[in-house]
Amino acid sequence: MRGSDGNAPSKVGSFLEGFLEKQGIREQVERVGVLEEWSERVGPKIAEVTRARSVAERTLFVEVRSSAWLMELNMMKGRILARLNESRPEAPLEKLVFVLSQDG
């Protein structure tokens, strides 16, 4: 792959970042990274009873194992959202939605 001057090779990461930026999806790709970071950001106790399921626009959907935990996490929503956004200041999540897991 050639650089913008046509001579020097460019790094794939730089090319990909530029492409995503032009397509207007770089921020969304960064937000989706929260799915992999979930356990680390919320800690083992919460991670044990939840599963970060998906990101749509600026909203993270998280499955919760029990209704008791669902209520507890809804009360902690603001703190959890702030913790998740620490690693993505340019592409923050705006909303956190907890849903009761169908797995029981």
C-alpha cells in the first residue's frame, strides 16, 4: 500500500483509521470496543452477573442475570457509564440499558 505521496508505504492502521473517519463510523467502532472492556471496567462482581450484549448508536445494552441485580445496576447506571467513558472521550456512550437475561 502506498502513502498519500505515492511513494512511501503507509501503515494499514493509519489507512483504516482514515477510512473509518471518512465513512463517519470511527466513533461507533470505538464505542463497540466497550463490549470487550466490559468485565475489566465494571469489575468481577458485576461482570459475573452481566453480559455486555450490543451497542446501537450511543447506547450500550447489557443483559443482567436477575431482577434484583437489574434494579441495583439501574441505581448505579451513572457511575458505570462514567467508568466506561473514561477510555473513550472522543466517542462516549450516552445511554446504558439493562435488560433481564432470557437465560435465567
